[in-house]
Amino acid sequence: MRRICPKALALTEAQGDNKMTHEEMQKQVEEVIGEIRPYLMAHGGDVELVAVTEEGQVQVRLQGACTGCPMSEMTLRLGIEQVLKEAVPEVTEVVQVP
């Protein structure tokens, strides 16, 4: 079972069908990234949240060992993006920026 930030999950469930504000989405994304970060750091990497757009695109910058790693795309898609989409349904995609 995937570990999802309990605070973000609780906020999402409390929202129900109500659309959250951009600020609420930004806060949830920050919390989830805070939950993901220790896993990346355990392998010498890190992730920086660059921006969350109104349309739900999350822009991140992979750092440390993740920079230039051949598995970074898999980490981005199957790790970061999948967890973010599960915890924050308003997230449409996660992209890496330089």
C-alpha cells in the first residue's frame, strides 16, 4: 500500500466534490512532496517544488543523485506523479524543469 500524506488525504476527502482553491492545492502538493522527500534523500537525491499552476501542472526540479540518473524519469512518473495524483486529484501532471 502506498503511503500518502495523511493531512493531504484528509483535506481531499473533506473537500468532497467542492473544487479547492489554487492555494489549497499548492499547500497539499507541498505536504505530499514533504512526505516523498525522505525516500529520495535516502538514495542521495531530492526534489524541489518549483510551481503549481492553476491548471494542476506541478513543476519540480530533481536534485542530487536524481540529476542525470537514468531512472529519474521512472522516479518522476511512478513515484512523485502517481503519489501526487492519488493524494491531490486536481494534479493533472508532474513535469521536470531545469
